Amino acid sequence: MIPHVLNVVLFLPLIGMAAVLLARRSDNAARWTGLITSLLTFVVSLELFFSYDAANPAMQFVEKVSWISALNVSYHVGLDGISMLLVVLTTFLTPIVLISSWNSIAKQVPAYVALMLLLETAMIGVFSSLDTFLFYVFWEMILVPMYFIIGIWGGKERIYATVKFFIYTMVGSLLMLIAIIWLGYYASTLPGGEFTTDIIKLFDIAPTIPLDIQSWMFAAFALSFLIKVPAFPLHTWLPDAHVQAPTGGSVILAGVLLKMGTYGLIRFNLQFFPQASLEFASFLSALGVVGIIYGALVSMVQKDVKKLVAYSSVSHMGFILLGIFGVTVEGLQGGLIQMINHGLSTGALFLLVGMIYDRRHTRMIADFGGLARQIPVFSTFFMIVTLSSIGLPGLNGFVGEFLVLLGSFNSPVLDSPWYVIFAATGVVFAAVYMLWMFQRVVFGVSRSEENKKLTDLTTREIGLLLPVILFIVWIGVYPFTFLQKSEPTIQRVVEKLEQVQRGELLSTTVSDQ
Amino acid sequence: MEQLLTDTWLTAPIGGTILLSLIVIMINALKKDSLAAEYWVSLIGIAANIVLAVVVFPDRGTAFSGMVMTGGYASITAILFLTAAGLTILLSREYIEKIGVNFGEFYHLILLATTGMMTFSAGTDLVVTFIGLELMSISLYVLAGISRRHHKGNEAALKYFLLGAFASGFFLYGIALIYGMTSTTNILEIAQNMQAYMSEPLFLTGVGLLLVGFAFKVGAVPFHMWVPDVYEGSPTMVSAFMSTGAKASAFTAFLLIFTATFDIAGTQINTVLAILAVASMVIGNVVALSQNNIKRMLAYSSIAHAGYMLIGLTAGGMMSITGVLFYLISYMFTNIGAFGIAAIIENKEQGGTEIDNFRGLYYRHPALAVMMSIFMFSLVGLPPLAGFFGKYYIFVAAIENGYTWLTIIGVITSMISVYYYLRVVVVMFFQTDEEAEKSSLASSSVFALLLSAAGVLLIGVFPSMVLDWMSRLF
């Protein structure tokens, strides 16, 4: 048992960042410091996973210290079943990203490692904050390191992409800031209430907001999160950012940053504004379905592998959206596991695309072909990950998509099979675009002489892919390990929404705890 | 006699600063090559006056028969102006030598202007307020044109002087009308009968004229025309001092008279303030988008920030006073830092104030580029920097007082501002300049910049450090 384990996980990367900046003379020192810090963080975060008490749906590992007393803001963090899994996903992906950038990032190495570690702290902070002010601080803190990672180490159009990324996110989050303040103000207008940003208190307070205002609050939060997800039609920053970002940036972006959006939808939209959630559920599910089909269709015509993977993210994130707003235990569980799946599969796809790009300096499908014979190890990994992304039974993608579709089909809120009927076509499309791409890249004859010179994966590259593959198979075969951790939490979320739907929770008195 | 001594002691920061400015000008007159001596005397004197302001902080009240405030609010504002002056002097040492205005009068005028600022924002009698305003303004007119051979500087000084004199005229006329109605110039006495006066058109006209004077001094739209030209033409460090010290002083006086004393919340004047706030935020931010000169960009940004602070004045109440004060402190650190770096670039690097002159700065002076980014992100309002918390506090105050619509306009204009602040970061980090040479930096400038950056970070992460002091303002 480690005391204050969540604090350790949260601030260890920050300490690592300071160390990297102090030792900035040598690139290798920076790489090693970063790797050791992030591995240590991962090991410590395993404690979160193993000692998390699944039977208890309340927040665990809670830390609370008063921070800004004038505004009643505290440093208040804690994890439930949803956020715990996402924190572990973050700590798992960060060392992999650092290893993957070992050689491909050659300039300004200490700065890169420092920014990655800062990003890690901010991401863990987003998932573990139990105070809206603190959440907002971490939410915005993500922007700066990501902005620099794309801007300094990105491709040709990096400036356009990174500024677009920054502005899109800011647009959403500033309106969320108003909503955060308004929630605090609303708490102070209640009898005996005071201005508060405490999420635990707001869980009780926010649902009592009258529906018309609740809808505005819901919209302010949802806009911010839907941009991040990204849901159609707010997704246009994503392909640009992904294509221009260096491999490590893409992996973090797809693996963790997008999940902040779906996490926020569950944590804030569903839990703060249950009535408005029910009102908006069909609309947002429909957006999810549109995203699934749109993302898949656009992926199909891409010539650039990385862009294809980026658009496939839009499609996959659509499933998560559908799962969340079906508001059933299966759908939400599927959505959550799909968040992790997408982090693993798409993360791995970006890693593989990055590896081939490092060798060939192109990502055009047309330039490849016949890789199976030339670099078989690469092709094998590529195939496993592709199949996982398609949702082949036995691998992780299937579990998530199946649960989402099941949940939406049974959903009393959506109450229509059409969502599932359309969403299921997305599964078919996914098979089409992924397999077609895979076939053109890996099979057939080589379309360029340069492909003959390609070398297969190094030990380092195999080493960083193996853990990802392990979890891809694990979740595919035995998802219960992960699902059981989050089930009670999700059950509680759904129960509350069901109560609201039956009209029971409307006249709740505010409990001042 | 005893009363006189007590009052003198309680207003010691003001007296101390004017004494200091006299000492500095005496050194200048009596000693040859005295620049170094004046520099050190000014810095030490400023530090001593800050200590004085801290010591008299608990004695909240008024002195000299209710003419000036002491302790609390007056102390905090005094510390704010003195810090701004200190940072300006630290950053100016090298700068004024480079641009050839290394006259001893420079320090003297900065200190004189600081005295004016302290008087301006502590005056509880409109005559005292006016004296402070003029002392500050006249010193700044001279400072704006101190680079005598520089025609843009001359233009800036003349423009500032003519428009400033015009604004002072409005201000004075307002005082005259208020005096005509109330037969007093003491704002505390006026406040006691506020209800009765508010229905008098003549009194309202007087207050309106005061408002025009203030709006001019804080650079709010539509009285902002002078800001870009003066900031661009004046020596960069003088612009830094104007945009932080002078603006803060006008705002704190504005707050003291309109929000803390007259308590105009819920009157017609409030509507005017709301309109000024919206116009400043929109025009400041939109016009800043198209600026290529860093000083003009910062000038329009300062107009926009005046708009954010006017949200606080519109909302009213203690919360707003605290919020605006916090905003001013964070803005002081941020803007002195940003202008300070602009001054270094202007002299050291390619010798210009275009944003393009920052190209590839990160690859020559990583520390400068990182600090400039901190300042830019703080101006954007990104947590956990001070600029964010200032905005947050003002927005909380506005929403609690029913001005949610103003905060929505505030955040929409903030979104616009992201673009031009980021542009500076883009050229520093994402572009490179092969030709530029790496130059050395003066340690005094680096020290001042580090102080500013540390200030932006520290009071951003731990705003309670400042807020705790502000719970005892009046």
C-alpha cells in the first residue's frame, strides 16, 4: 500500500518533468529520465487498479485540500470505476509513447519528454478531478503541451493544424467555464447553499436545476466535450491534428485526449443534468450514428494511411457516443470498454504507421504493397491490430461494439431499433476500409523499389507493441477483468437516470454533506 | 501637530516616493555620470517604500481630514504601482542606454509618475484625485517623448498630451458640476446622500463627465484612439509602464469612486459601463487580430483587457473590487514581462518591434521564448496562470450579480484573442530564423523577467497569496 497513491500518480510525472528540464544537457539522459518516470508512474498506478474496491461505487483514493478559500475551491481528487480505468490507460500509454519516440524525435529531445510528462499529469488530472475548477485547470493544461508537440515536431502543415486544434478546444471550453461558474452560483442561491465547485456536492445540486436552464448548461458542457470526442460535425480539427502530429502526439491524442470528451459526457452531462440528458439522448445518439457512418465512408476514400486511421477514429468514437446516450448499463459499459479499446487499437495503428513512416518517409497507400513478404513481423502486428480495430470476435473491438449495440437496442430511452440498424452498418464499413487498406499495403506486389530496402521491426519496436497486443487479446477474451471494476459505478449512474425518467428525482432536497 | 505626524506616517508610501524622486533628481543635478547611482537609489528606495506600504497596511482609514485613504486598499495599490515601477526600472537600465535616452530624468519621472498614481487611486477627495491624475499624466507625457530625436516618440507625446489634456478637462468639469450640486468634493460625503443626488440631472452629468475622463485613462472604447499610437511611439519600457501602472492607477481610482464609494450598481451609469465593456472587448480583440507590430498588438490587447475589467466595474460589489484588483496585479506582471521582452528584442536582436522579429527566438534564447509564452498564455487566460484566475474571479462576480450575458460576450471575445496571442508563440517556436545571431542579455533584465514570470505563475497557482490580503481592503 502506498499512502496518497493518487497524489503520487498525479505528480510523479511533474517531478520527472522538472528532472528532465534540469538535466537538459543530454538527450539520452532526458529520454531515460522520462521513461523511468513514466514506468514508475505506471507501476504505482497499478496499485490503483488492484486495490480499487469494485463493490463500492463511491469515489475512492480521495484527497481533499482547501486551495482557494475565497472561492471555496479545493484540490479534490478521487477515482470511481470509470475514471480509474482511464487513468491506468493513460499511465500505460505514456511509457509506450516515450519508447516509440526514442529515435524518431531527434531535435529538442528534453523539451519533448518534458512536455509529454506534463501532458501525462494533466490527463490524469482531468480524469481524477472532483472539483470543477480543478477539472477546468487540467482540461486547459492539456492544450499547451499538445500545442507544442504538434507545432514543433509535426509535419509540414503543423502550424495550421496546431492552431486549429487549440482554437477549437478553447471555443468549447470557454463556454463550459461559464457553465461551471453558473453551477457554483446556482448552488449559492439554494437555501443554506454556498458557491461551490465540488463535483460530489454538485451531483446532488445540479439535477435540481429547472429543465430549461439545465438544457443550456447541458449544451455548454456538451459542446466542449463533443468537440473533443470529436463528434460529427465538430470533428474537422482531428484529421489535421492527427496527420500533422508526430507519432507520439497522435497516439496520445487518439489514445487518451479523445476519451476526455466521452469521459466528460458521462461525468458531467449524464450525472449533472439527468433530465436534459434524457431530452438530448436521441439527438446525441443520432450524432453518434452519423459519426459512425460518416467516419467510415470518409476513411474508405483516404489515400494516406494516417488520415484513414484518423477518420476511423471519428467512426469509433461515434460508437462510444451511441453507447453513452443509450443510457443502459450495457451501453455505457460498452462505451467505456470501447474507450479503452480505441486507445489501444488506434494507438497501436498510429504506432505502426509511425514505424513504417520512419523507414519509408511516406504514408501513401499507393507507395506500399507486398510488405508481407518484405517485413513479415510488421505485417503480423499490423494484421492483429487491424482486426482488432474492425471488431473481430476474440479481440477487444468486438466486445465494445457488441455491448454498445446491445445496449442501444435495449435502450428504453432511445426506444427504436433504427439507431442500431444504422450503427451496425458501420461495422461492415469498418471491415471494408480497414481490410481494403490492409490488402493494398501488405499484400500484392510492391509498387516501389524502395520497399525492397525496408527492414523489419527492431526489438525496441516489438517490445513496445507487445504489451498493447496483450491487452487487445485480454479484453477480447476475458473483458470481465475490466468490466467488473466499472460496473457498480455505471449501474449507479444509470439508476439515477432511470429514477429521473420515472419522475422520482425531481423534488430532491439538497443534502449538505 | 500629533495628528499631522500620524497622517504623514500613514501616507508614508506616497511621501516616501516623492522624496525619493527628489533625491534622484538632486543626484542627477549634483553629480556627473550619476546614472548608476540613480538606478540603485531608485531601486532601493522603491523596495523601502514597498516595505512602508506593507507596514501601514493594517491602518485602514483616511488621513488629512478625509482627503486620502490609508492602509488596506491604498497600500495594496501602492505596492502594485511601486512593483511596476521597480520592474520597469530594472528592465530599462540597458534599454535606455541603447536608445540613447540615458538621462537621470528618466528615473525621476518614473518615480514622480508613481507618486501621482498612488495619489490618484488613494484620493477620497476629488481634488486630490485630480492632482494625482495630473501628476501622473504630465510625467508620462514627458516620458513618452523622452526619446527626443525619434519622431514617432514626439508624435506619441504630443498626441498623448493633447488628448490627455482634453480628458483632464472633462474630468475637471465633472468635478466642478458635482461640487456645484453637492457643495463638497469629498466622495465619502457625497456617497452618504447618493440616493438624493442620483435624481439630479446636473449631478449625473458630472458623474458622466468623470466617467469619460476615466474611460479615456483606462483606454476603453470609444476613448481608446490614443492607445495604439502612444504605445507604439513611446519608448517600449515607457509603454510597459503606461499599460500597467497608469492603467492600474486609473482603474483603481475608478473602482474606488464608482464601485466602492458611489456604489452605482443598478443605475443608468451601470448600463453605460456595460456598453463600454462590450465595445472595448469586441473592438480591442478584433482589431488586435490584424496587428503586425508587437507594441500595437499589446496596445489593442490592453484595450480588450480594459473591457474585461469593466465587466467587474459593471457588476459591482466587493467581489468585483477584489477581482479587478487581482486582475490588475496579474496584468501588471504579464504586461511588463511581455513589453520587457519586446524591448530586448527591439535592441538586441534585429532591432524591430514587428512580431516577425520574434522568429525562432526559442532556438536562440529558450528562456526568453518560454517566458514570453507564459505571458501570452496568461493574456489568453489559460489556467493555471494569473490571467486566467483574474478572469475567473471577475466572471464569478458578474454571474453572481446577474451579468451572465456580459461574461458570455467576454468568453467569445477571448476566443478571438487566442489567435493573435498564439501568433507570437507560433513565430517564436514553430519557425526558425537562420540569420539572427544570439546575443547576450543584461542580468538586470533577466532578473526582472524572472520575477514577472514567477509572479504570473505563483499568483496563478496560489491566488490565495494575494486574495488573503484583499479580504481586508477597507
